[in-house]
Amino acid sequence: MELTNRLYGLNEDLTIYAKKPWTCESKIELFIEPEDGSLPMELSDDFEYFLEVFIAKDVIPDLSHVVHSYTLEQWAEKLIHYAENDA
């Protein structure tokens, strides 16, 4: 949920990595994705690729500029659903 709240303050070159099972409370880390698509060396094996920040911004609008029709938890769940099914 924290990520959805601060998404538009993040560098679009970053990639989101998260621990599974993906939930609104999953631990996340942000790194530049290695060119070969592997996990960054700083991450443990229990992290997995989630989404690039620029893609997440296509799924979630800038919440500071929209009427809050969803809670942060609902936005986070929408992002997780996209990562699991459409990415």
C-alpha cells in the first residue's frame, strides 16, 4: 500500500521487486533491473520481479490528482492483480 501512495514520486527507471505471496503488505525493494533480467545482486532469492515503475504508473493514476474512489488497499490489490494476470 505504501508503494501505491508514493508511486508518482519514484524514478520510472526503477523496477519493483516483491516477496511472494504478493499482498498489500508484501515487502518490496526498488532497483534498476540488470540488463540480463536477473535479480539484482543485493536481493535475496525470496524476492521476485513485480513490475517496472513506469508500468505501475499506467495501472494506478496519480492519487494526488484523482477523486478517491478506492482505498489505498484497493489500489494496491488492483496493482497486484495486474502484475499476476496481465504483465
